[in-house]
Amino acid sequence: MVETMPVLAGAAPLRCQRLEPGGPIGHTRGQNRSPKLWWEAHHLALPVCTLAGGPPVARHLAATSRALHHAVCEAWGDLVRRFPCRLYVVGGIDDEYRTVDTVERFDPLTGVWEVLPPMGTPRAGAAAAAVAGRLYVLGGEVAGRALHDAQRFDPWMGVWESLPDMQSGRIRAAAVVLGGCLYLLGGLDGSKPLRSTEQYDPQGRIWQGLPPMQRPRYACAASVQDGRICAFGGELTDAGMLASMEIFDPQASEWELMPAVRAPCCGAAMVVADGAAFTLGGLSLSGQALPLVERLPLHSFFDRTSTMMSEELPVWTQKTPMHIPRHLASSAPFGGGIVVVGGKGSTFDATKDVELYIPETGTWTALPPLPSPRLRAAVAGGRL
């Protein structure tokens, strides 16, 4: 993934140009910037941003002057490599089945959970994503009512901002980021699963409806690959035993439906990462929580047409199980792997356990537990 430098709300995207030491800065007609100013800014940007807090600080520093703007652009690659992703857990339901407004952040550098300012409204089943240095929390529910509202958290300023309402109320929709825009897929409107999708432009602060998916999807998994969006699973059909994937091409502005495969276990968390779908946990036929982990490769869906694949569909394979059986957990890509947060354990009580799975090694690592038990929380990772 190519890291792009965050931009300030309402500002035009920052274009970075690589400059040679001593070259002109911000050259405009009839005006040259001092080479000394460029050289000082160049050497100050990386250590200042590193000591002050990393990428969230960089976008504020870049806005202070043209020289620092270019210096931060040049230092951006080194800066993000020094700061690992941090994990955000937003809202959900606690162990007394109350909807909460809490927000917690886990920083791998400190190894602790930090309590952040709460959201303006308690919610469970929201979607979350990191865009341009900010955390977006979208929809969710309170007492079964699907929420239309969207909020954005600035991790450097420590404040929440209300955004324009979404076009539809959505519970457990999927959110992905492509081309600097936020895409929201499916979910539940409080009574039925949705096919509808919409896009949010952070610069224009506008929600725009997109072509609907071919299947209604509730709590589906989604990701971006090769400039296209894929949505996997989440069908609530009478058959109930199949899970399909469809791919959205922004250039063609249409969804292509792929063949269906065996559906995951009831109550399993799903995530699409590293070119594959993963299911985590769920319930057995006897109603017991499972530590089960399964992987379904998706590369063939992107590389070949559905008609060519009809006789050689990918299959699920079991991977190293989780340390803790659970269902109704939350999951997201994080730290080069997949994180599983909370859910209900083998006693059917809400749990605060957090585990990280690294697909390359097939290993699970227990992370520090949440400050309190949680299920149906929104989870997102990013260099925020």
C-alpha cells in the first residue's frame, strides 16, 4: 500500500514534488524562495514530526508554510515507517448489553489502550475507516434504530466533528477507502438488508449514491484490490448456505457478481485481507463458540471471469485456530495481519480479549485486553 499524505479539511489535495537541495521552493512568477529556508525546513521536518507525534502532526506542520509543506512531503515515507498503525475500537455493546459511546486506541509502541473523547452518540454496529489522517465512524444503531449520521475524529486535536448525514441509515455496513474517498456498502436499515451503496468525498463533504450491489448484504466484508472494490458474504437469504462476492469497477460504475461458495459459520467475524477472505470464530451446530479460522483465496475472482471459473471455485481451508473461542466479534486488517476484538466467549458473556493473526506465519498473538468487554464494536486501524 502506498501511503499518501493527509490533507486538511476543505483544502485542495497536497501535491508533492521532489526538489534538489538548494533548489527553489514554491517558485512563482517573479519570486524565488531562499535555498537556506528549504534546507532548514528539510532537516527539521522529520525530527519535529517524529518527536511531536508522527503523521497526525505532519499535516498540521505542512499547512504552516510552503517550505515546510514540501519538506514534510519529502519526509513522509520515512515518517510513516517509523510509526506503526494504531488500532481504534469505537462504540459497541458492553457486558450489561448497553450501547456505549466509548472510543479506545491501542498503540503498539506503548502497548497500552488509551481512552479517547467519546462520540456524540452511543452506537453499536457502526462502520469505521481511516481517511486522510482522520477516523470516520458511520451509522450503527441505538435500540434497533438505524442511524444516518456520520462522525469524524481528529486524533491530533482530540475532537469529534459531525458530518453530513448518509443517504441511508445503516447498521453493520462495510466501509472501504479508494482514491481518497469513502465507500459504504450495504448494511441493515433496521428491518431489511440493503443493496445500496454510497460514496463520501471528504473534500466536497458530499454523499453520492452509487449503483446498488446485486445482492443485499448485511455485515459483509469488503476491501480494495487493483483499484476495484470487492464485497464478500453478508447475504441473508432463504438458502442461507452460500456466500457470494461481487466486484465494483469505479471506471465502469457497475457491480459484477461472482459465483457463490459455502457460507461461514453463523456468528463468525469476516474480513478480507491479503487477497483472501477470512472467517473467525462463530457458533457450532450445538451452539458453542468456536476458535475456528478459515481462509478462502480470492485472487481467481479478480483474475478471471465468473464463467471461466464455474468448475474450479476456491475452497475454504482451516488455519491456526484462535486462542479463545468467540462469536459476534469484530475484526479488521491491522499491523500486517488481522485483529479480532471482543465478542462473546464460551460462557456467552461479552469478552475484552484481543488477538492478532499474522497470515504469513500462521500465528496468533494475544494483545492487551480492552479496558472493558465489548461486542459489535467498530474497529479500524491506521497511522492516525
